[in-house]
Amino acid sequence: MLSTLEDKSARMGFALVGPRRIGKTSILKEVIRRLEGKNDIVPVYFSLWNLVENTLPELCTRITLAIIESFKPHLSLKLKMKQLLKVPALKFFEILRSLDLQVSFFDEIEIALRMGKEGKIDPNTLIEKVFSFGEQIAKEHGVRLILALDEFPSIMDVRNKTKLGEGIIKKIRTIYEDLENTILCISGSVRKTMEITALSPSSAFYRQFLIKNIGAFDLQATRRILENNLSSKISDEGINKFHEVTGGIPFYLQFLGRELGRFSDSAVDLPDIEQIFEEFLFQEGDILFAEQIKSFSDKEKMILSRMACYGLTRPAEIQKSSGEPSNVVSRYMEYFLSKGVVQREKKGIYQFTDPVFKEWLKTRLTPTDM
């Protein structure tokens, strides 16, 4: 990723695809960190999940402020004002006005953002102004802007009275065609929404990114992580169990691995792994998953609990167990796919994307829960 993004002759960014907690954000942030400080590159990171109001004016304002924050070192040199480095991005326009500094594209974006907040500007024009601002400021300073938008498909849920939907993706794609100094990188947790965005032939950004599928660690990687970071010894059986319960997902490997640190004076074995995982499900699991399960209806909870407790993977099995008509089961499967709860392993086979969530369901719901 680094060598491609540093190569000015390369015009493609990256799309990271993988379930939640797999490490996409960590990869994007590490790439941004390593690109910082390079004279000819300005990297910008923004996560769509950081939005609070989830409105278009908020989105445009937050991305603009992220761009300003990243460009401040260049701006302070150009304007010969080191104090600009200490100015909060939120106060940047105010500072420029107080200094009587007229910078045309700053004036334009400030006016556009204010009009957006007041509902006096077309949504398409507003989003175009934001991307044009990044492009103009990059061109002005002779640098390459790397704009990393984490959980990018969530932009379809942003509202401007109503949800923007797939149209905003198409608009950004149209704008992106004309940008010469901006390289876009994105990530997405839900395969179905990433297909709408970039993976399917009908998607707006099809073949516009280098696709990287981010998966869980294999057993050998899990072994290396444990052996390199634990001061105590762990048995082969313990390593196998640790990999099984975490599914090789980095978030769980790190969290549970820290818990294993308390066995620093003794060897770690199978019962220790089982105890730590059980504690994790009852303590941290409720924090991680309780809010997620609240978003499901009683019938959806029932279907999920039966899938988890009985290991059901085929619609016919789920239909027989739940008593729901086949068309209803199919509709729920599509909904679970859209939410990233399950993934289609192959035609007619559905698996939980998060094995720890599956285990938590087994401890918190019973197949008869309604």
C-alpha cells in the first residue's frame, strides 16, 4: 500500500474489505502515520462512524476540518505563521478572517459549509465543494492528497432530510474522475454494501480501487503472536483453543491476550483459556453486543439464536427449526447480510461473520426467545 500510494504515477487507491474488528482501521491509520511528514504527500484519515448527527452538513464540515488539520504544517510555512499549527481546525476560518488573509478557496468552502448548515445549497454542490477544496489545496502546495475514508459505505446512511442512498456514491465517483491530486482509499465492514460501492460490475467505483480482502489470522499467526508477547509458556492445546475461540480476529486476540498476561508466573493451559473466554463473554460481551442485539426484532433474535445454538447454516434448516415460511427466512437472511451479521460462504450456506458474537448469543439467548 505504501509503495503504491507514494508512487505519483499510480492513480489507484485501495479498498479494504473485511468484517468488523478484523483490523481495517488499524491498517489505514498505520498507512496514514507512515505517510505523515513526507514533503510531497498529505494523508488525511476520517471515519464515517465518527459522525454524531449523521447529516450531510456535518459530514462535509468534518471532512473539511480533517483536511485543514493535515495541511496546517504546509499552510503555516506558506503564510509564514507557525502559530497556525496550534490553531484548532474548527477555528481556522475565524483566524484567517482576523488576520485579513484572503485565500479564495478557503472563502469558498467556508461559504459553502455555512450555506449547507442553513439548507441553502444543493447537496450535490456541497459535496463537490468539499472534494474540490481538498484538490485545490493539494494542487496549490504541489502535493498528493491521500484521503482515507473509513467505513465509506456508511455515507449512504447520511441524511439530508432523507438518506442520501447510493446516489451519493455515484456523485463522489463523478467528482473523483476529474481529480488529479487526490487519491481516495476506503474501507467497509459489510460485504454487501461494499459490493454496491466498489466490488460488483454495476457499482460506481468498480475497478477504481486495488481491493484488499482483510481476513482473520491463521493458526500459525496466532501462535506467533502468543509466543512473542506472552512471558509465560502456553501449551499447544491452549494455542489451538485460543485460536478457536477468537476465530483469529485481531481485536479478540489482543483483548484476551492481555488477560493471559496475569498468568505470567505459570504456564497457560486449556482451562485458563476457557475461563478467560467465559469471563469475556459475560463481562465484555454484553458491552460489545448488547446494543447490536437491541436493533433486532423478536423474530430476528429467535432466528439468530437458533442459528447459533443449533449450528444452522441453510435456509431450509432455519425454516424447519423456526417454523417461518421460506420467503420470510430468505428476507431475514438478506437483512442479516446487509447488517454484516452473517456472510454467504457459498450458495445456500450462511455463517456468522463473528464467531465470538455467535458464542455470546448462545449464552444470552435461548432458541425460544421471542
